[in-house]
Amino acid sequence: MLQTREVISREQLDHYIEKAAGVVDYEAGFGIKGCDLTKPIWWGVYIRQSLEEQALNSRLPDYLRTCAQEAKKLSAIVPYEYIFYDAVTGEHLERPNMIRLRRLVAERRIAGVIFPALDRLSREPIHIGIFEFEAQYVGIQLHYADAPNGSDPMSQMVRMNIASAAKFVKLANRKNAVGGNIGRVVKGSVPAHRAAYGYRYRRDAEVTPDGSVHIRSAWWEIDELGPDGRPLWGSPAWVVVQIFTWVGEQGRTFHWVAKQLNEKGIKTAEGRKWSPNTVAKIVHRECYSGSHAYNVNSRVPNPNRPLGDITAEVRRTLLRPKPQQEWVSFQIPPLVSEDLCQKARKNAIERGRGRGKQGKSIQSLLRNRLFCPRCGRPMVVRRNGHLNRVYYHCSKYFQTWAEEPCNYRRFIPGTWDELVWGDICAWLTDDAWVEQQLMSEQSQDENVGKLIRLQQLRISQARAKIAKIQEGFEGSIYNLDEAKKRITDLQETIAKAEVEIQRLQKTVRARRSSTADINATREELKALRDKNLDATTFEEKLDIVSRLGIRVYPSEDLKAMRVLCEVNLDRGNLDARIGEMKSEDIQANVESESATECGKVMFNPPVLSRL
């Protein structure tokens, strides 16, 4: 039984599997251990529940019983390792065990898959269609317990209708949940969701004769009060009061507050260290003065982010307010006064002015383009409060609450902007540099093609080794455990190589260099060269730096720096791409850029002045 998160114990799952096989009298074919997984003759089972809380109800044993019953009808053997279970929403296919199942299907390492119900695969018809197409393409059989299983157009149409009905049910459930919470607020209770930090959710409920739960009333209470009616030291309520006191009355920063709470050994509601962002969320939350509202905001996807894999989760990263007539207010015990709340929020806003959050942002050419020489992360730009100087430092140096803080403490002055800009002007007037960029652009696809062929060679070698191991196992050269271990290691090598091939292919598709593109690039570089670069405004400089794809990697002693250029004249702005890169991706790019991009190493940058 493959499972990534322990929503229920492994012993409980084993018990459910054993019982399900016993109920249908199929112990010899369902949940079998010790099967040779290198043979593509076994069937798999996939079960999904939307929430972790649903894993505690009685549906999971019923799903397992249904799958065991269907496996018996098909005379299919289901190994223990091929029973997949996810406690994730059905709105996408980006689930841990679904990803493993799709990999097995793509590699033809499985004979078929049993689903207890069509909506357990997904509640989106388009996702069901894609998964069925993938399985049909490689010859894997799919079997649903509640839907027609034929490959004819009529059976496919019926399955799509069932999937559309499941989607309507999902939308109706979501609408009913919101409407039920609004009704509870109208009746004088609080919504049925987790209370804010500093409060506890309480309810007065009874079990009716028909077995349902009737909630008479629900409320939030302060977590937690002492005998004198004041919050106990170290309790969530005490932390909230202290945060507003420190920020509102004493004018402390979020960093200072987070440091104080961490030094006192107080954890967040999730059991983690405090960070300035966590403190800021509490300060800007509206409920702590005693008045709260439900159905105020909703999360929506960011339309500016690329869609990517259509079966993956479309993250709702933007918070958008709903119309005010849809809000419903309710009262809770206040922890701080309204005046203190407003004062704390005002101090936080005033402190953020001039730092890019409120007011005028800092003008810097190398924002998100200057990388820490030790950890490889983009450095952030700040302004010195007394001398009004601009400098860069590693974003992780002051984040002591982070899991992997950086210990590179040196600051880089903002005068590096003018240094890099001066070199850009010199390069643009150099015809040899322009031709070097064009040659680098033209040879990029060839270099990537060589890397793809290298990864394909690794895959073919690994598959040949797997065939030899299987022959050795049949010839009694390897025992079962040794053969499994060797084959598993080689399969991991194949999976890594396939991921790398996909990454390289995306790079090729993103670049698509051609003779017409190179000629257009040459003309645009010449147009930039002919401009009066000394008279450009900051916005024009920023546009040129972005179009040239400049990235700067200084040495740790700051005596030299490497400037890399990725010509990006006719493609989208590179800033968004760099901002979305993970630290490990940045580090990987640093290691591979020398083979694919043009770089210049410059010595003797400006001497650092004390800030």
C-alpha cells in the first residue's frame, strides 16, 4: 500500500485491506505481498478521498471492498504495493500516488487499474479523458465499478456524462457549505471552520434519534484565560496581545517580534518558528477587536502565470474581495481594543513606506539579477535609513527562522548597478560581442540536443541492465531481494533521465532559434548599439537589462564577478521567469550556464564602503 502522508495509520490500512479481501473471499488475489513487480502482469487499485477527515469515515473500507470484488470478477491479481490511496481533492491529477500510478501506466509496468467509482479518478471530465487516452495509448486496461468500461463511443459518452454530473455535485457541495455557514451566522453562531489564532472553536451539539448531529450553537472562546480572566503567559491569546502591544504601543518591527517569540520558545499554531510574515498576518487580521466577518474574500488563480500541465493543480494564489453585500458579520470576545489594532496597522504601513511595499520603490537595475555567492539565491535590495544608501544582501541572511538560513553576511553596494550598466554599454558598442551572442544563441539548440541524446543513452543502458538482471534472476544468479533492489535503482535512474529530457525539451521549445530569429536579434542589438545609452532613463535601462537577460554572480570576496547574458529581445520579460525560479533551479543553472550562455568575468569592482 503506497501512501505519502499518514492520514491514517499503516496498521489500520493493512487491516482494511485484509478485511476487504476476506469479505469477498479473495484473499489469494487482493493485497498480495511478495509479488515480482518487474513483471507487467499485475493490476492496480486507486482510491481517493477529498479530505484527510474523510479518511476516518467508513467509505475507505467500502471502496477497498468494491475494488476487491471487481478484482475477483476480473480474476486480476492486485499486489499490496499497487493499492494506491490519496486524501487529496479530485479537482486535479497532481496527487502523490496518482503521479506514481501514471508513471507505471506510461512505463507499461502494470496490466490494468481498478477504480471503485469514476469520480474517484477525478471530478473533472477533461482530466478523465486525458488519463483514459494515456492508458489506451499504451494498452493499459481501466475498469470502473460504477460506469461502462467499453472503449466504444457510447461508453465514453456515458462516462463523460457521469463525470460532468460529479462536477456539478462538487460545485453544489461547495455552494451548500458556504450557504450553511452563512445560515449559522445569521442564526447567531459562528461559521464551521477553524478559529483564528488566539481563539478556540466550541459548539453545543446533540445526536438526534436518526443518528445525525444537530448543532444548537457554536462560538469562539479565548485560548486560554487564567483565574484572573487574563490570557495565560505563552498561550495563543497572550501572544496576540503581546504582538499588538509591541507593534502598536512600542513601535517594534515584525522581525523584532518574531525574534522575541522564537527566543521565548513559543511556536506558531503549526508548531513552527515565527517569521515576520506570520506576525504581519496577525496584525492585519480584522477579528481581534471583537468583530469578524465571513465570506469576505475568495482565492482565484493568477492569470499571468503560465498554465503548464493541464492536469496539474491550478493554484489559487490571488486573494480577491467579494462584494460587500455578500459579507456576514459575527461577534467574538475581543482580545485588544480597536484603537490598538488601528495603531499597530498604521505603524506597520508607515514602517514599510519607501521599501517597495508602500510609497516609492527603490530603483535598482539588479533586483532579482544579483545572486548570493554562497547559497545561490537572489539578493534583495535595501536602503540604509541614516545615509540613504542602497545595498544588496542575501535574502536568507536575516531569516533566522528559515530552515536553511544563509551565513553570507557581506553587503554589496548599489553602485554595482552603474558598474554593470557601464559594461553593458561597452559590450553593445563591440561588434565582436554582438556576434558572440548570436553564435551562442545559434549553438544553444545543438548543445541541448547533445544533452538529450546523452540522457537517452543512459535510459537505454539502464533498460539493458534491467533485462540482464531479469535474466540473471531467472538463472538463479540473483535472489529476489537483490534483483528488486538493483531494478529499483535503475528505474530511478530512468525516471531522473526522463525528467531531465523533459526539462531540456522545454528549453528548446522556449528558445526556438532560427535564421529569421537570429537576423531579427542582430537588428535589435544594432538598434540598441545606436541609441544614446548615456542619456537613457532608469526605466529604459531596466528594459535593456531585462531584454538582455543580465544575471550577476559575484565571488565571495567581492573582488570579481561573473555577468551572464541570455539574449531575450523577442521573448517575454525575463523578470517573471527569474522570480519564479526555485533556489535549487538557480543553483543548477549556475553549474550549467558556462556551456550554453555567454559570460564575462570582471575584476576590481568598487571597493565596499561601510554602511
